[in-house]
Amino acid sequence: MINAAAAHDRRVCVLGRSMEQNVQMALKLGYLVAPPGLLVPLSQTRSLPPHKVVIVATGTQGEPTSVLVRVANQDHRELAIIPGDTVVVSASPIPGNETVIAKTIDGLFRLGATVLYDKVARVHVHGHASQEEQKMMLSLLKPRFFLPVHGEYRHLVLHARLAQSMGIPPANTFVLEDGDVLELTPEGGEKAGKVSSGPVYVDGARLWSTASAVLRDRRLLSRDGFVVVTVAVDKRTGRVVGRPEVVSAGFVEEPDLLEESRNVVMKALGQGDGRRMEWTYINTKLRDALGRFFYERTRRRPMIVPVALEV
């Protein structure tokens, strides 16, 4: 790309922290050679006509804060697409990233760009070593133990078999999953148990594990919504008075169903006959009765939140 830019008298601007670091390292080590003055900062490109500039940017996997995604969302402070621009996405989607990448490409098209990607042009640059290159690395390093760490499980197994074909004993090759513990000694190596591992969710200043009750409740709320049941309780006698109020959010918009649910509440509480009841009993009774009623009518299980209002 740098050679092509130099041949057509274009200046090259590299954007994105990881891209900038990789380019600087490659230049320093001599793997990348750029004529003097070819690489310029973004500020210098403003004085050049568009057909004299090439931008090399991060974001081919749809990373939310990457340059390409911010440009596609018109959220970049210094860079914008103009009709007629050509964007080359020289990567194929990593499994799981297809949706965000498609949205990014759609956003670029909406801004008037011509987008070349692996489905319409041969522009994909593979970022992984071939088997012959892996063999070369193994023959150069001659490792005693081999532990593949990148890719899906099938990739790990095939990589381990490749290492065995290069002479590493099967007893010294290990295919591990997240959380597996590998113990190495002068005599050999073995799996030595498992530790807790997995995604950690960041919510403001808090960290949540995937087993958190808070996340479980949020998943339930996002799927089925919630219903708040407000029951008036005489603060002197502890008896339920009046008819309850039932309000839903993210569940249904059917007044008749909610009105019917109020009757279910009254029936569950003995038609409001004035009996003294403990709030723990009322709470459990309402959850059970309304849970059954809503599931029978909607085949959904909203979160039910009983509330006592003293009067």
C-alpha cells in the first residue's frame, strides 16, 4: 500500500493507536520502508486534495471505538467520508463480528463511499500463519512443550497435531480451555485442575460475573419486562384495604389483561376481606398467583414486584 501510494504521489496518514504502534515498530526494525515525507499526520492532510491522500485506519472488525466505525457513524472529530471516497476493508469477519461489520459497511455506503470488502473484491489480507510457516517456527524454536492458545477448539487441536508431526511428543502437547491450569516441572507437564474464569462485565464502577443475580435479573427484564403490584395496607391493623394497582413496563399494553390481573390479586388475598396478613405472606402469594396467571395468558414470565403502600 505504501509503495502504491508513493507511485501515485499520495501522502499516507496512519490512524488508530494499535496501527500507529505497529507501523512505527515495522519502520524501526526495517520491515517497512517509506520514502521521506510520505507518512504525514492527519493535520497535514487538510491542505491536500482528497485524491492525494490515503488513510490507513483501524476498525475492520467493527470495534466500537475504532477509527473506521467512528467515521461510519459520523462520530470522528477530524475525519469524515465524502461522496466518491473508496474504502478498502482488507479483512474477513471474525465469527461473531458479522453484524457490527455489516452495519459499519452500510454506514459507509450511506455516506457515499465505495466500499471494497472480501465479498465483492479480492482485498482480504490474511493475518494468520499458514501450516508451512508454523512448521518453520517450530523447527526454529524447537520447543520442549507446546500449548496452542489462539483460535477455536478445533484450531487448537489441529495446531497441536501439527506440532506433534514436527517431533514434539504427544505427552508434551496440551490443548487447554479457559480456566484449565497447566503445571510444568523439570520432569514434564500436566493439567492440574481448573480455576474460575470467563467474561467480566463492567457496569460503571462495578464488575459483575456472568453468574451475578443482577445480570440474571437484567436478562429477565430485557426478555419479559416487569409488573409492579401496589397493595394498600392499613398501617395500624396490617390489613389490606381497597383494590390493588397493577402497572407493567416492557410486558403488555392490554388494559383488560391488567384489570383482570387486579381481580386475580383480590382473589389471592381473599377478596380484600380485611384479614390481617404478614407482608411476607402477601409478597409470596402475589408472585405465585400473578406468575401463573400471566404465563397462562401470555406464555411469558415477567418479573413481578409487589409493593406495600401504608395508608
